[in-house]
Amino acid sequence: FKWKNTFIVFGNILSGKPVMILQATEDLVKKGIDCGKIAGEVSMKLKGGGGGKPTFAQIGGSDAHYLGNAIDFVKSRVSDILRKEK
């Protein structure tokens, strides 16, 4: 079984600091999704850093207060990219 059309965003607070993981299947990467680029964009909202590959990225920050907003930003960004691809 091979996953298709799947994007995962996971966020948590560890030791008082926000962390996020983004993962996308190859077919979404071909449609324009790049987890590494999105991680770079969202890391600013968490006052931290992040990056990775088109299919997988990690983000760490110092401002846990904005974790919910950061997750919403990622969902919106992915939706926008996929909407433009059609």
C-alpha cells in the first residue's frame, strides 16, 4: 500500500517550546508542496527555525503561544498551493 494525496502537520509543545513536523507524499510535492519551504515560512511565527526536504521538515521555536496559529497557517498555505495547481 502506498499513501497518496496525504499531508500531515503535527504540532506539540515539549519542555515549554513548540515543535512541528510536516510531511507530504511525493504526488503532492509534484503539485507544488515543499515542506522545507513551508517550514521556513512558519518558523518565523514560532520565533524559531526550521527546514527540511520537500517531503519532510521539522520546526522548532520559542513561542508556544502561537502554535495553533502556526498550524492554521500551514493548513491554509497547503490549501492555497493545491488550489493554484488545479
